[in-house]
Amino acid sequence: MAKSSNNKVVLAYSGGLDTSVILPWLKETYGYDVIAFAADLGQQEELTGIKKKAIQSGAVKCIVKDLRKEFVTEYLWPMLKSGAIYENGYLLGTSIARPLIAKHQVLVAQQEGAIGVAHGATGKGNDQVRFELTYMALDPSLKIIAPWKDTRFELTSREAAIEYAKEHNIPIDQSTTKIYSRDRNLWHISHEGAELEDPANEPLDRLFVLSNPVTKAPNKPEYVVIGFEKGIPVSLDGKKIDGVKIIEQLNKIGGKHAVGQADVVENRLVGIKSRENNCRQSCSLRK
């Protein structure tokens, strides 16, 4: 495909399996110059080497923004104060983050003079709506590229994506035996796929990343005191610290004790159901 004078698009890039294969696919299929945009929302080691990985996968540039403070103060604390909860158990870890990612993706597109924005959300989930509504609200002039809605996109199984990554020498962590789909930020980590596809299966111990399995949690309780001012957490065990550090510390304590694990069947906007296991170790804030 012949390139126009401006063929830049900004991809919401996590470095996970889906966006890792979508990045070179966008180059091959559309001839785009792809700028990878990664939002630091507290994924920690998942962001290690992400710029190098994006360039190796074909990006012309990779931009990483630290959005943790904005995420906590402008999104998580208002949500916490509202008492928002979905299906009696899901504390909105993924959905609360998507508008923030999309907002800064649009800003990067404007700053870089890009013609469009792209995402790796499937055509059967809720993320496509979260991303695209934000794009259209903030800058309707930007073209929206959604590979999963393109009939030419054939990487619609994790096995196919893994094979494509191997063929294109794209570094990935997933394999045919390590095939969970995860979304992680300060507020939670969610898991999909593998044994979770069958509602009759219990999550295996190998599933958990930030949390001990319940069977390996200590029997001795641990106590913490959280201080609030006007509904906002401001201290932990009598020590005033910022919101990011409060959540990080509670995640460590909660993970040790297997606090905050929830098995959820999500009702998606398109009418299907999806089973997830969500871990939110800082759920003591919600209680």
C-alpha cells in the first residue's frame, strides 16, 4: 500500500500479546507508521523494556506516560467515594482506566500530528466501546482503527497470535501452555482464558500473579489502619502518604493474605457473557 504524506497512527499499546501482534499487522496491512503509546497505571515490571519491545515490533516511536497520580486522584478516588460496583463483586479495575488511557492517546495523536488512533480491543467486548466513545468525544476528526473489526484480521485466537509473533520474531511472554489474558493496574489485575473458559473449573494456583492462592495465605491475621479525610484515604497505620503508595502497600498486604479475589461472569454490551477472575488486594478501601 502506498503511503500518504502523513500515515502516522497512535496505538494504545500494553506490550501484551494482542497489541504486540497488532502493531506489526497495522504496518503490513495499512502501511501505517505506528507510534506506540503506553500508559503507566502501576503495572510495574510489565512495563520493563516496553520501549525496546515496541521498536523491535515495528513502532517508529514508543511514548510512555506516568499517569498513576492522575489515575488515583481523578478516577479512583471519585469512584471509591461513589461506591461504584458492578454485578455485586467487580470493582471496575479495567473499565475505570480505559477513558484515561484513551484521553492521553488522543493527546499524543494531536501532539504527533497523527491521522488516527488504534486499539486492540476485540469486537465482542466492552473495551471497544470505552476506547471509541472517548476518542469520538475528545477528537472526532481522528480516524479510529480497530483491527478486530477488519475482515482481513485473522489473529482472532491466542494460538494464532502466538504463531504470528513467532513468525515475526516478536518477543512475548505467552505460550500455548501459558495463555491467560491479563489486565493490570494499581487497582486490580484481571485474568481470562485457559481453565476459566469452563465455569465448572476452579482457578488453578498458577493463575495468580499479585496474590497468594487462598490455600497458601497465612492463617495469622494482619491489621492495618487507613485514615480518611473527606472520603479520601490519606494515611496508612498513622503515616501520611500519597494515594499511589497507599494502594501499592495495601496490594502487597492484601496479596499476601489472598484478599480481594473475585470470580465474575461479566455481561457484555453485545449480549455475551465472559468469565473473569479479578484480584484487588486493596479492597479494604472499599470495605
